[in-house]
Amino acid sequence: MSELPDEHTPSFHIPIYDDLLKHLEVGALTVMLLGVILATFINILDRNFQLGIWDYAVVEKMVYSVVFFIGLFGGVVASRRAKHIAIDAVAHFLAPKPRKMLSSLLQLICAAVCVVLTVASYQWIMQVLEPEASLLPARSEWYLNERLWRYPTVLAFGLMSLHFAVNGIRFAVDGLRMDTSA
């Protein structure tokens, strides 16, 4: 893993990015997690006591999808904090300034990869999935539309690309500002 400090302190503050977007991401992740816990709890009650509150199969399919998105958006938060999984065998041998510049380059490469994944996931949704495809066969409710349940993937990869790009720029600025005489 890269030799970055435990908490990378941004070299410059971007209010909308560092404040509003950060809180929206963490809030969305929290709501998804609480929603999964609540839905699973009600599903258990509904199944065990035969309450007939809702269709078990529908809720189960939705919970599976949301759990996937929780993991994906966890990656979004990790990329924002530059705490994503990284394999870097060279950084340990570099001085601090070249290490920052290498980290910047790697972040920008990750941003480019995530842009490709954003475009590919959008194209997959639009070209491969049928417009009327449903999470459950023989069900046609609007909230079960499969495309609707796949769009968060596009959003997550888009946010990851933004975070990697911002971190890449910040690491480059940090590296350029470092004093080489020290």
C-alpha cells in the first residue's frame, strides 16, 4: 500500500466538494444501511408471524441490490479519503516528494479507469438491459424496473472518478509545494 499518512489533509478546501458532497455521500450510505436493517427486520417478522405486510421475494431482491450498493458506495467513501486498496511496491523506496508525485499519477490513472467504468456501466444499462426488464420475472411495478436498480452503479463509478481526480490534483499540488532541500 502507498505510504500515505493515516489522515491525508487536503492542501486546499473546495466547499461544495469537501462539505456538501461529503455529507450527501455519508448520508446516503447511512440511509441505505438503515434501510437494509429495517427491511430485513420487518421481513423476518413478516415471514415468522405471517403478517402479510409485503411480498418477501420483492423485499429480498431489493435488499440484495442495496447491500451491493452499500459496498460500492463504501468504495466511494474510501476513494474520497484515499484509503482504497492499492498495491504499490515502489513508493517505499522513494523520497517524500517523488512519492507524492507517484501517488498523484496513480490517483489520476484510477480516475481514468473509473471514467471508463462509468461509461461502460451506463452503456450496459442502456444497451443490454431491456427497458421493461424487471428484478423479478412476471412483475411489472415501476419500482422493480431493473434499469432503475442499476443506475447507482453509474453514479458510484462517477463519484469515484471525481474523488480520484481531486486527490490526484491535491497530491500533485502537495508534491510541488514540498521543499526538496529538507
